[in-house]
Amino acid sequence: MDVLLNAGADVEYRLRTKKGHEFRPIHLAARMGCLAILKQVIFYGCEVDSRTETGDTALMLAAKSDQADCFLELIVSGADLGLVNNNGESAVHLVKRSVFGSSLADIFRQAITTGRKVCSSNLEVFSLLHFVAGIGNTELLQMILQHSSEDLSKHDGLGLTPSMVAVKAGHTEVFRLLIDAGADISGRSRDGQVLMSFVQNHAFSSARNRFEEILLDAVLTHRVTSYYEL
């Protein structure tokens, strides 16, 4: 394969099946789990987010075919997690139905470790920060905060900030890390709710008390100044 590509073979050459379906080499490599070939076509400049006729990218095909190694390689190579196929499914939605769905956080951890930015062109489809806030993974959150300058006040597809997501999910330690990192607690959700509304409406009193303690401590140590304006 490497010899052919060096000789000028078209890295985007379209392959047609007997049923008339078209694929590019990156699509077949991702679907079949041919990691070495996938790396080669990416190295030689193929379009990482090219689509099949059903709107699937190689990242989506790797998820559908349970190819975790290819999925990771594509993320490291800049594949866009903010895209959806013709059925409105994103790569992350597809991964959650795959055999490696429970390893998604670890895949993102490995990707961040390489120093590459996890790409999403549409935060309403997928936001890594919101994903981490929702699952309560403090290790991964610390890595994100250390390796990138994420906007801690951005909204996801539900109109929530990462802090609001953490509160709704009951993840007090993630919430503390976000506050310590400078998350704006005076912001509102897209439907107009303030952060304290989510705190006060939390179903469990122990978690509610802990969220309030974190906010009070942040105010007393002057890490936030807008607590009493909420």
C-alpha cells in the first residue's frame, strides 16, 4: 500500500460494491479495522471527514463496526465529532451502541495524551467538556483543563453549561473543578435558568448541600464574585 501511494496512487479513489455502494479507502479501512492502512491513507492526505452516500464518516463507520483502535486513530487525526449522518446520528451516539462504548472516556483520555485537540465543529452535537461533566470523570476533566483553553460557559445541545450538566448529574467534584477553573456561575441556560436553580432543585439533599458548600467556599475565597447575584 505504501509503495502504491508513494507512486502516486489516488488516496481518494472511489470503490464501488456489486450493490452499487461507493466507499473511499479510508471508509473501508475504518470499517474493516485495518489500522495500518488507515494510518497510511491519513498520512498521505486523505479527507478524514469524507462521507459515504449515507452520510457516514470513517469515524462513524469505525463506531458501527466496533473498531476501537481505528476510532481512536481518527480522533487523534482530527476527525470531527460534531457531524451527523443522514439519520441524524453522531459518531458518539453510534459508539454508545458499540462493544467499546463503555471505553469512550478512556479513548478520549488517550487522544488528549497525544497532545491533539479533540475536534467538534458543532458543540450542540458533541462537546467533550459537557460529556465529561455528565459522566463525572474528574481525571479526564483535569486533563482537558490542563491541555486546552476550553470555554467553560458554552452551551450544549440542551442549552446547558458544563457546570449545569455536572449539577444535574450530581457530580460534586467535577463541579468543584469547574468552579476552581473559573466557570462563570452567573450565566443562564438557554431557557433562562440560573445555576442556583439547578442546585436548589437537585433531588438529593446531600448533593445539594455539597454544591452550595462549593459555591460558598468559592465566594469566600474570592474565586467568584457573582454568587449573590444569582
